[in-house]
Amino acid sequence: MAELTMMRRSPLAALARDLMDNAVTGERNVRVSEWRFTTMVSLRVDPTSAAADALEGVLGTTLPRSSGEVTSHGQHSVLWLGPDEWLVVSQMSADALVPALQECVAGAHAAVVDVSANRTVLELRGASALAVLQKGCPLDLHPRAFGPGQAVSTTLARIPLVLWQVGPDSYRLLPRASFAEYVARWLLDASLEFASTFRDGGRSE
Amino acid sequence: MMLLTCPWCGPRDETEYHYGGQAHVAYPENPSDLSDEEWAEYLFFRDNPKGPFAERWSHSAGCRRWFNVVRDTATYEVLEVYTNADPRPVVGSPAGGSR
Ligand SMILES: [Zn+2]
């Protein structure tokens, strides 16, 4: 696989320069970047089954049981996608992780699939990150309703994606690879106004 | 804009869902026994009430699960939300109520 790994291109490789050049600095800063080639594994399993127990053993953490919940251990985070569906996002190589997880569900009514190429990860970070997302997401992103450590499937600018808040001013967006460029360009456009030095008479946001 | 409460994800915007038509339309036990007219009835004929209507919805941009909603077609009020495993609610019963 090594030679194939060297040939691969991330969905936003062609935009890397634009993402850097269009970072907004200053008080209302916001920037977009891509986390390339993140390992992602889809799990479909009955959470009460022995196979689920075995998966939890390998991951070192429980499969989250409710919408929005994320569990983490070491290099792995597990995102709830549905009552019998999860997405493992990991810093470990897929070559190492996927066979170990597949072994857990051998013979069971369950599925473990390497979906690393299905989505890419965009990171949106900065004081204006929330304001940018609020322009195109139907979800209530106010801190009283959504906060760090939560991830949900929703839409941004009509594109289905997983939105994962990791810090007060920091989000990860996981769109399908074919939508990634549109999402990135939409984010750059939505960020543009915060680069302006124009102030609206001190009115707070 | 309508807010629907997914049984698994909670309240989400209408745009995250897809509509699936009338609920509780059972697949015929023996389709081959049906006359053309009965088969057409099953495939194409649906109720069209003014008032409470049990219908299927899919949370397509969220958890991708199908569930049922009783919605008033005149006021758009969502009267009940229930999963396929839940019994069909009696609309207007004190146990139900509006959401
Ligand atoms: Zn849902």
C-alpha cells in the first residue's frame, strides 16, 4: 500500500494555498484548514451485542448512546451517527485499526468498514467561527444548546455533514469528499466580512 | 418553517428531513392474489384528510432513521411523534397532547 499512499491527494489539496491566504486575522479572526487523510471507520452494530462489547474493548471507550455524544480514548474518538451507527475518527493508521475492529465482528450481524476516503476533515477556528457557521446551519449552535465535545449530523449551506465542536472557538466539519471544495469555498466567502475593518458603531453581535 | 422532533436526535429543522407519505400502509400479504384494481389501490391511493394525518418521515440529514408523525394538515401542528416500534397513538387522547 505504501506506493499508493504516496500518490494520494486530499480533496482540498488544490485549495491549500487559498485556505492559508484567506485566513482572517485580528479581533474577529477565523481560519479554515484541512486535516488530511484522517482515519475514519464506520461501525454498524447492535450496541447490546457481544460484538459491540468487543469493539469497545479495542477502542478503549464506550460507543456513545445518544445523539451529539462523542467518546474518546487515546488516538480514537467515536461519534454517534444513529442508534446502531457510529463513526470512529482516529489518528491511528487504517491499516492497523480496521483489521483489529473487523476481527471483533467476525460472524456477527454487524459491519466495520474503512470509510477514510469518504469524508475529509475541515477545521474552522477563531473568534468568528460560530458567526460563520450560523450563516448556513439550521442547528441551534448557541452555547446553551451546543458545545465542545458534541458532534451531530446536520447540514451547512445545504450540504450534509458532521459538525463537531472541539473547543469554544473551534469546530471540525466532515463533509463527503465530493462536497469538500464547495464547503471550503462557502466558508471562505462567509469569513470574508470579518476581515473588514469597518465597525458598525460599536453595536455588539 | 417547521420544527420536527426526531425520536433519536430531538428537535431539528424541517430541512433535515424527507417526507415519506402516509404511514401504516401495510404491504399486501399475497400481492399475487390482488386484482389490478386492488394493487393500484395499494400502490397509488392515499388518504387526504383535512386534519390529523399519520405520515412517515426520514431524518435524512441526521440519523437517517424513519419514524412516524401525526400532523394536522390544516394547521401544520405536530400532534405526535413515534417510532415504528411504538403503537399507533390515538390522536386527541389525553396521553398525547400537542408538541
Ligand atoms: Zn434523527
